[in-house]
Amino acid sequence: MSNVTDQLHYRDSHEWVDLTQAISPVGISDHAQAELTDVVFVELPKLGAVTAGQQVCVIESVKAASDIYAPVSGEIVEINNDLTANPGLINTDPYAAGWIFKIKASTADASGLMDAAAYRAHIG
């Protein structure tokens, strides 16, 4: 069973965002990293303005490449450069060390996102 963290919000495409923080980290869920298997490369996003649902970067695994989408609108203000040298952090610690970017959300509106209970139901 995949680990789903309660305070996070999730997209149906498996990105998570922590809107409890002013500068919100974003990553992919434990379920998504398990489906991808071994992550071998992360094309990090560019800093700047993004719209919710916009494709911002790509994660490549031994099995597939997966587009990553902005869960909320705002400004990407930081990227996790540790993933360049160690993309496997996404597999080993998807909710902490494996974050992909941080966004300053233009609103804390999570209406287009799922809470943890809804995401658990979504992934079965």
C-alpha cells in the first residue's frame, strides 16, 4: 500500500503540494514513484510563473518518462538541484528529500486538487 501524507494535496496525475507552507514544495507521490520504478533522470523546471496544470518538467525512469505538472498557479522559486546528482531521492524519500520544486502559490485554493482521503480512493 502506498504511503499518502495527510497534510498534502494531490493532482490526479500524482503530483503533491504542501500548501501549509508559504513557499510550497512539490513532488510526486509514493504511488507514482513506485509505478515509475527506478528514477534515473529529472529534467528540472525553469524558475518563473506557471499555471495550474501546466507541464513543467519530466522525470525519466528505467521504465518510462513522465511529465510533471504544476499543481497550482504561481511562481516556481526554487528547484531541487540534489536531484541532478541523485534522482533516486524521488524513490527513496518522495515526500521530503525527493521534492522537485518549490512554488509560491498565487492562491492557497486547492479546489482542483484532492485531499489525502480522495487521493487514497483515486489510487485504490
